[in-house]
Amino acid sequence: MCRLWVLALCCLSVVSTVSAVDAIVGALLMPTDPEQLLKEQALRNAQYAVNHNSNRSTTVNITVERLGDGEQSFTTSRRVCQLFEKGVVAILGPSSDLLSDHVRSMCDHKSVPLLETRWSPASRRPQASINLHPHTGTLSKAVADILRLSGWRNVSVVYEDNQSLISVQDALKLTMGNDSIRITVKQLPPYGDYRHMLRKLRDEGAVNFLVACSRDNVLKFLKHAQMVGMIIQKYSYFITSLDLHTLPLEDFLYSGSNITGLRLVRPTAAVAPGSLYLPPSAELTTEAALTWDAVELLARALDSLYGSGGPGSFNVSREPLDCGTQSAWKHGETLINYLLQVQFDGLTGHVSFDSGGLRRSFQLDIIQLQEPALVKIGSWSPSGIETMNFDLAEIINRKNQTIIVTTVMKPPYTMLKPSSDQKHGNDRYTGICVELMDRLAEIHNFNYTLIVNPEGTAGKPDSEGRWNGMIGDLLSGKAHLAIADLTITATRGKAINFTTQWMSLGISMVYTKPSKQPPSLFSFLAPFSKEVWAYMGMAMVGVSLLMFVLARFSPYEWQNPHPCDDEPEELENILTTRNSFWFAIGSLMQQGSDIAPKAMSTRMIAGIWWGFTLIMISSYTANLAAFLTIETRYSPIESVGDLVKPRNKHIKYGLYEKGSTADFFKRSKVEPYMEMWEVMNSTEEFRASDEDGINSVIKANGKFAYFMESSSIEYYVARRCQLTQVGGLLDNKGYGIGVGPQSPIQASDLSVTIIQLQEEGYLSKLKHKWWKGETGGVNCDAKESTATAPLSLKNVGGVFVCLVLGLCVATMVSIAEFVLEAYKTSREERVPLLTEISRELQFVFQFRGNTKPVKRPVTSSADTEQEGFIPFSTESSLQYAPTGYGFSAVMT
């Protein structure tokens, strides 16, 4: 291929000698430059394209001056002066920094435009110089933007020299204000052997590399990395050189390593479809492409300047300049202004300059080594990053990789499938975490392998800061992701990255359900409080007394006791104290009485009392059924604070020592959590797992409480109906997916997907399935019988007690009345009390007849004895006496 380019070059030289030449352009090339041939070929090809374009108003002739190896400034000055004497309109500068600065000062003095294509850290354009190379600060910003998008948290920056370090200065600033990004900076050894440095970085756990070095050293760096075993699946490399596309990368194509870079050169077919002499874009270096664009820029500026004032307005013929004089080219400043105004699409994309004369507006292709070669996966421009029809960050990080996911065995998060068939790989496991990972893998299009952490814990750091458990797996590179009941905490967040929480929860307490209390003997009094019963009693007494008083005031309550006697000597009032109380009690019991008030005032009292008793008895009846049928439950603790009360000293409590729940109590500065942690430490009520804690709660039967995360409590409560959650949440947190520093998929990408799954309700359905769905959840409320149970004697025993007590009291009152009346009779009749009681008892226990003779005293009057008449006694009108004992029977 090179021989064909040389042959084409010779042919073009012949053609150029016979072509009309209007403008002479000087070019300074370095013979030691490995790109010498490509750069000179680009010059000749650009000359041919310009001179054979019929739309051009000018032609160019390029004169090449080859600077010797180690040539001094004096010799370079002489060669530049020779170009000035030939009347050049512009000079294409050398690639050497030292010589370029010297040539620039001479061009500034003579006002001859200097076109440069080399990298330069200058932030301002020199007077006569125009550099087509993209501005260094803008290139540095592009590297930082792509690095930020990749989501790398641990980056090793490897640079060659100060020039390379300047090109990644914006990437180094990513750590400012962002503690989650850690950057290590290493300089490549000047002697050319990078293996020792790479081995050291490998041993330190570095996996993501930002390589800032020249094109010649990129291939050497990758070769040496391959020698020390670092061109494998877990390692990623981002190359800042714009010539990555020109390197032979076939040896790394199937390594699985991620090699990504940038490209400024556009495919030649899109720029010059009619040119037969351009090399393939895969072999066209950035400087050669910039050289082509420099010639095109000059030709367009000359066309614009020549046609600005009509034919002949500007003569581009030879105008020799003498370095020994102070004369300058009179059209130099004008041509420079026109050069800065030109805009076109060249081999390096869109070419234009800002107000400061710097090339800041350009586009870079983001390329990655894939089968069968480098592939464009996106593009960068000052306006942002544009990607193809895929996620650029995932492509950068996940190329040819299988995600390793660490977990712990704990239901319902990750469990072994209950199957008699032998299964392998991920098919062995089931659980909510497995289903969630399946969904994430489907959405992000990656494969994953589950591994079980042998320690079965999330992990804790030791005294030297080394983590064990799942977090230890992530930091050591054994796994990329960790999914389980992994709580997001500040301590863990400093070690690894977390996605947004996929399940919200908090710390709570699991305890046995409140025990059923036997019904109270006087449960029939429960519908009303003691206060209401007291007020009802006082109301009855008050109404009774008021009715008695008003009845004595009202003249309408005094009635004739003998209606047949029109002129009675006495009036009778039936609303005595006893009758008033009897009326109130009968109304309260909804039974009524034969006593009826007659006056308007007493009837008003009776009506109001009846209304009051109607409402109260209806309320009592309505609530009585509920209080008799509903079982009362009692729990000694209703909140976490109840555990530290003296009355609950017999109740112990504990937690899982190695989890986030223990960290919460350990770090808490709030009472009573501090006191509870001291108690747990002193009693050592720690459990090896949550399952052990649940079993301890059940076995203790109310004498042990266990602290754990609310989501796990919900799971166990749904399967063991004797358990319940007590109190609210002590804190608010959530489970997240841990993302290790070497993970090819970033936490931000997974977080976006998790939020989408939450909005779709997928996570809610997943939780219901594994907590209460077809995976073993029990509806504890349904297990309890919903049928109304018949009332037992325990429910209504108090009523029977009241009945017996009432009967006993009534019997005692009756006995008291019997004895009192017998005592009065014995006193009046002067007979022994026991004799009177005996004769009364004889009559009572005859149990026949329902009439009783009236007891009348016997007098000594002969007339009455003869007539057999016994007159009534006004004092003992209701008494009677048996025949033969001072009394005689009534004569008919």
C-alpha cells in the first residue's frame, strides 16, 4: 500500500509541475517523524484535490522543506527565510514544539500565516498562528464527560509526560466535591518497561485505567498489560490518544477486556468520495487528516479573499520577503482574518474557530474494540454526548462480561428451590432477590451468576478496615453486585455504591400476640363506665327525692283514701319516699309500677325520667352484646419504651449482632435506645440469625422480644400466627443493591430501572407474592373462626351473682320485717317474742291457703264478749291473733 502511495505521489508531482500555480505554500516536515510519509502524502493529496476542483478560483503549490534530525534554530531560520524569499502565502508548521515556537515568531514578524496541526496547551492564539488541532481544554472536558458517564468510582490515571497530564486535567477534577470517586495518578516509566508498574497497580486492585500517552506508547502499554495478565474480562481501559483507530489491536480482540477510545478523523468516503489517493481512514492519522484540512482551509480562504473585491483585487503571485529587512507581507493580516472566518466539514469533522481563534467546536467519535474491529458506540461534542440506540455507559462497562452477584441464603430473599431434581447454576435458587435480578438482567441485557457468601453476612470492617461478608466480596473483586436484605447505611456507603432502595423498611420489634383474657365476672357492667353508673345512680336518687318533695307541694297529689266518703277527715298522698324510689326503679328497669303521679309537675318529672331511661337502656343493650362476645386481649408491651419500664423487667430482648440493627442501637444517642443497648450488651441477648431470634420469641411465650427489620417481621408474622409486630418503626431505611468498584454496570443505571419498576407496581406485586401470595403465606385472621360463639357462664356469671345477691338481700329484709313485726306484737300483747315468732312460723310453713285472718285484740267488756264482737284497734288494725290466746275469732 505504501508503494502505491509513493507512486501516486510521483505522479502528482508531475501533474503539479504542469499546473498553473497561483499561491505558494511552504511546509516544514521532520524526517524523524514516523508520520512523515502520511503527512506529506496528505499534503500532496490535498494539493491535487484543490487544483483539480473546477470551482476554485486559485490553485496552490506546496513547497516542502525537510528539517534535519537535531537541527538547530539557526538552520531552521535559514530554511524559513528561503520560503519567505519564494513568496509563500502561508507555512505549515513542524510538529516539534521547540522549532514550532521559533518558526511562529518569524511568521509573526513577517505577517505570514502559520498553519499548525500539533497539540498545544496555549489558551490564546498567537498573532499569525492558526492551529487546527482541537483545543486542549475542550479535549480534556470531553475525557471528563465520558469518564463521568461511565460511572467509574476507582480510576487509575496513567500518563506519559506533562503534556499528557494536561490533557486529562478536567478528569482529575472529578474528585472535587465528590468523595465517591477515587483517582490514582501514575507516570509511565521513562525507560519504557511498564510491567513493574502495572503489576503494582494490579495488586492494589486497580481495574479501570485512563491511559494518557502518545500513539506510539499506547500499543506498548497494552502489550505489557497483556504480559502481566491484565488484558482479561475484569479490566477496562480508556485511551485518550486520538489515533487509537490506527493501531493493530487484533491481539486484544477476544480478550474480553474493555478498550475504549476517541477518534477525530471521519471516514474518508464521507469527506472526499471522488479522491482515489487518500489512504483508508483506519490508516489515516489525526495529524495527517489535520494537514489535509489545513490545505483545504487555506484554499477556501484564498477563494474568499480573491473574490471579495472582484477579479484582480488580490494578487497571490510571488511576493518575496527578505529576512534582513523589517518589511512584512501587506496582505498577511487580511488573509489571517479570512482564515479564521472559514467554516467547512473536513477529514476531522467540522472546522471552525471561535472569537479567540481556537478550535473548540468539534465532534469526537467514541469507539470501542468489539468483534470484528473498533466500533463507534457514540459521539461527543461541546453540547453533550450522543449515543447510538443503546446505553453508552453500559456499553463502555459491560462489554463481553458476565455479572457476578453475591448473596446470602435467607428466606424469602434467596432460597434453594424445593426440588428433587438436581439443578445447576442460577436454577438452584429462588426468592424475591432472584426474581428482581432476573428482571434487571432482562432489561439491561446482561448475564449474571449467583454466588453465595460463605459467611452469610452483609459484612463488617475489621480494625484495619478490611470488610468481610458480601461487601468484602465486592471490594475484593469476587463479585460485581450484592443483592439480599442489604440495608443502605452510611458506613457501607463509604465502601461501596448503592442503588436506590428497592424496598422501604425500618427497625421494629416482634413479640407474641396478646393473650386472651378471661371475661370479667361483672362484664355486664362494661357497656358503661364506672362514672356513668355513678351518675345514673345519683340521677335515680335525685329524681326520686324531687318527685317526693314536689308531690307534697302539689295539692293534686293529695287524694281521698275512701272515694265513697264525700267528706273525709284525711287526705292521702301515695308518693311516699318508698313509693317514689319504687317508681324510679321500675321505670329504670322498663317494668313500670302501679303507682302513678297525678299532678302536672310530677307527671313532667315522670316523662323526663322515662325518656332518660329509654335512651340509657337502649344504649346499654346495644353495647352489651359487643362487650359480652368480644374477647379482651392483653399485652404487657405496646411500644419499645415499655421494655425499659420496671413492671416489664422480666421481659428480655435481643437482636442480630452483625447486622445494621445492632449498628443502629450501638450508634444511637437517643434514650431509651442507649439504655437498651447497654442492657443487651450486659445480658448478651444476641442471636446468630433472625430465625434463631424468632424461635426464641415463640419459645419464651411472652418473656422475650426481638428487634429486626420490619420487612422480615412481616414475612414471619404472615407464617406464624402467634407473632405480631409491636410499635412503629424506630428508623426509616431501605434495601439496596450493592455495586462494587469493578462492576461493569453502574449503580445509577440500576437505580433508574428500579424507580421505573416501582412506578409500574412490579416491586409491590413481587413483595405480595413472596410475603402473602402463593409462596406459603397464611391469612392468620381467616384461621380464627368468624362465627359468633355462644355465651358461656363466664360471660354472664355476674348477672347470676347479682340475682343471688338480690335474692339473699330480699330474704334478709323479709326476715327483718318478720322479726320486727313479731317484736312489736309481742310488746303490745305482752307475750314472749319467741312464742310469737313460733306461732307466726307455724302459719307461714302451712303452705296452704292464700288468706290470713286479721289479728284483733280481745277486750274485757262484758257486752262485747257476750255479743262476740271484737272491735278494731286503731293501732293494730292489720294484726291478728290465733284462737285461744287472748283473742277470739270474728263472729259472723
